[in-house]
Amino acid sequence: MLNEATTTNVGGIRTSCLDRKQLALLVGEICQNYTPDQSAFLIFSSNGQAISLAGSDPAYLELMNNVDLVHADGQSVVTLSRWFSERPIAERSATTDMIHDIPVHYTPTLKHFFLGGLKDVVEQAAKIYSDTYANAEIVGIRDGYFSAADELNILEEINQSGADVLWVGLGKPKEQEFCIRHKDRLKVPVVISCGGCYNFLTGHYKRAPEWVQNNGLEWVHRMVLNPRKLFWRYLITNPHTIYLAYKNRYRGDRDTESKKVLFLLKTFSKGGGVERVSANLATSLKAQGYDPEFYVFFSKEEDISQLRQDWPVTLVEPGRKSPLKLIGEFLRFRRHVKNNHIGVVISSKETANLISLIALMFLPRVMKLFTRHCAFDVSDQKLAPRSIKALYCMYALTRSRIVTVSEDLAHQIKAFLPYNRNKVVARANPIIDERIFTLAEESAPIQGDYLCAVGRLCEQKGFDLLLDAYKQALTIQPALPKLVIVGEGDDRAALEKQAADLGLTDKVIFYGFTPNPYAIIKHAKLFVMSSRHEGLPTALVEAIALGVPVVSSDCETGPRELLDNGRYGGLAPNQNPTALAQAIVDNLTTPIAPEAEAVSKYRYADAADAYIKLFGERMA
């Protein structure tokens, strides 16, 4: 059933085309197949008010487009989909109908928790609902009048109730914000935002006669009953909603059905983090029925030999090229995208982003995702931060998305963009799959206890800082385990010399590149990350997933967000070897146990789903 959840763009919000029965059965199917390690499946509603609010508030638009499913609560959404969208929605699926459709169409018993509304209203609604439907068991109720300080206790009450479906009626946008904020904490299969649904159950709000509903005029009925509240809302939001639907109309110019995804890279270096993440995302999209391929500029054939074994690769050989030849390569790339009906181009690093921007100009049918994997003040990049920020201002003018690997990085970009901030979204990298756990079970190639660090040997990764910190840590605790550094890079010779100068030749092992770093990480006493800057540290995610205690520099974007301010691992001030040394000693003495919850969104399937939600969007 979930594969049938086709969506269409109505007013900028991706809205489900499922009919009422399909939606009810989908809820039942999700509850039936739910396992405790899964995040809650969020279902929000869209109507004229929601579309207008999303058009006025970029944060609300992002919230609506990051949810698992949005259904057409208002008849206006159905009508506008017929006028302006690529796929019409068959029928309205009002929340006030859905709450009845679920027990009618899905006969096994489901447990429900009602949250929101006035205390006497929600109590009465719960009683009426359980008395009406024998297969609807109410396991908890809570009114909607609580403070932020009460939320953790409410979450505990919901999780302890064993509910299958949580109904949240706090009003827009409060109920959506509550659901998104606690999605990973809620141990409930399905969460549905329901507005004033309880008042309709109790009869405090009256539904329009059926003939009025069938003709899409229930909003008029509601306005007549409550003109003071609703007349001005409809007078303002209805024209705005129609304008937004027209603005985001389907123009027949994007190949939304294309399953072809092209990854565009400037180069492909063995062991590179961005390259590894791109390959991971290709694998996870392939599992969802997509057809990935790679287009690599300026790399040698030997660099992509492994990549070519797994994926179709188009290679532009390196070498100095005249401006005329570069233009020719850009045109060749454009023809490739056009002639092969590529639906989505995901570019990584600024050269690739710029190639995508220029070469694919005036190809609006192609969804372009410009990705950013690291902070802006990066020492080894050729462009100055000011120039890179100017590029992102240009990306924001296109009908595409800017995708970052962490929320912190997304906030940084939004802070300097003067417009279209809603085009910036954070998406988790696909890092965790069963393969890393299988490989981690192989015998560790290093004997005895050791600390572990993994990454490309370059200035960004801060291994010079790590060697200084390790030397200082040995003065605090002479019996410290040896240090194993896994990875290759241009700085290897300099780092080996530094280790020798510090008298660490017998204590530090430069292991080099290995296709299986996971067995080394898994058996380490402690994983240490010393980066000067990151976007999202992949190896840190892998170490937490493998259950290894971690210590990280508190560099800009990534580690603090990932470790939840130190909840899941040690943090040391950035570029401070003395503080990092102390953190290493402290976390060896009293390690912070990592939790799988910290990295659940980095699973292949979850990360792929998050990207797929972007593929069908058309940005204005």
C-alpha cells in the first residue's frame, strides 16, 4: 500500500492522492508492520489555511514537506489539484472522516491516544469513539493545555500507553511542530494531526449536510456558523491559496516519472567522504527502484575503477582545457542529461554545483540538488567563503533545492541568504546498513587495545592536532593504548614525521586506506575525531552505530548536533589539543555509552526516503 502513495504538488505542498479507504488501510498496514526501532509515521492535513500559511512561512512549508504523508483535508485542495497539478486528487480525505474511516475499513483492533483540545471535550470524544467502534480502544487522553516543560512527561505517558495511533489536536502550526519535534521520541506507529476533530466527534462543531460536503461547500457552512472567526480568514487565505496553487502549477516541464538519478562529482578520490556518501545514496536509491549513475569530471580511469564496477560512469579525463573545450564538456554533459531523460541531478562540492547550475540552465524538467557537505570557512578550498556564499545566493534563484548534511549547516546558509530560504533543507547522509555490521564482525587486524581515528590525511581532519593531543594524553596517563590512524592523503609524510619528532613512532600506527575500516573501529577502546571543520562526520556516525565510545572536537557544524551537546559522546573545544587530550583520558576512564537512537536517521532506507521526497518538488 505504501508504494501506492502517489503525491501531487498543490500550492507547494506534496499532497497524497490516496482515497479515503486507501488512507485508512495504509494506517492499519503501518500499525501492523511497526517495530520499536522505527520512527513514528507522521500524517498531516492540508487545506486552504495550510497552503496559505506554508506560502507565508518558509519554516512551515519545510515542515509540511518533510512529513511522511500529507492528505487533502479541504475540498479546495482537491479542486486546485484538478486545475493546477500534474495529478488530480480523487477525493477529499477530511480528518473528520478519517477518524471514522480507520475503524470502518481496517477491522483489527487499534489502540488510540487523544491529545489536545479542552479536557471535557477530549474526554467526551474518547468515550463516544470507543462506544461507537468496538475495534477502537482508547488507551489515553490528555488535553492540549500544557507547557513545554510538560512535554517529556506527556511523551512518556503516550509511549507507556501502547497506542497504535496518536491523534494530535493542538491547532496549526503548533500540532505539526509538536509532531516533528518529537518524531524520534514517540514510540507510536502512526501520528495524525487532527485540529478540531474532537469537537466534531462530540457535536460541539456541526458538519455540513452531506450534499453540501459533496459539492465542496462545507467551508461556506462553517463560515455561516462562525462568521466572526472564519469570514476574514477565508477572505484573506482563499485568494492567497489560489495564487500559490497557480504559482506552483504543473507546467509539463519536469520529468517527474523519471527514475534516473545522476550524481555529478568534480573528482572521485578513493576513500573520500563525499564520494563514499554519494555511492551509499546511490545504493539506497537503487533499493527503492531508482536508476542511479555517475558523471565525474577531471578524474583518472584508475580512480573510478571500483565505482565503474558498481555503476554506469561517464568520465571526463583530467588535463588542462581551453575555455572552448570546457564549454564543449559542459554542452556534452547537458546533452547527456537531456538525451538520457535524467530526472534528478545531485551535485557535490562547489565545482560540480557550478557545472550543474550553468550546464543545466533552462532545463526546468530536471530537479537539481546542490549539496553542501562542509562548513564555509574551509582551509583547503580554493574559493573564499564570500565567493561560495555568492554562489549559494545564485543557487537559491533556481527552481531547485540546496541540500546540507546537517541542520547547523542549513541554518548557516539560511542566515546569509537574502531570499528563498525555504529552498535550503537538511538531509541525513545514508551511512548505516547491515554491511557495516557484517564487516565489523571480521577479526580486527590490530592486536591489543587501541584508540582509533579514521579519515583522509589532510589539514581539515586535524590529525596533526590529534598527534599533539595524544602526546599530552600520554603525560597524563602513560599506559594509554596505542593510536591507530586509518586513511590516506597528501599529509601522510608530514604526519609520520610529526609522530617521529614527538617520540610516538612506537605508539602510533598509520594503517593507510582499507575497504573495511569497520572491524578496526568496532574493536577500538575509543574513537577520536579531531577535525577542524566538518559538515557531517561520517566515521563518527559509523562509530556510534557500532557501539564504540567517541570523543570529538567541537568543530563548526556536525559533531555537536550529532552528539546532542555531549549526550552521546565527549566534546572538546575545537583546535585545542590540551582539551582534546583531557577528553580522551576522561572518556577512557568513564566512557559515555553510545545509543543507536542518536544515528537512526542515517540508515540507508530512511535517508533515501528523505531524498525521494525532494525529487518530485517544483520550486518557484
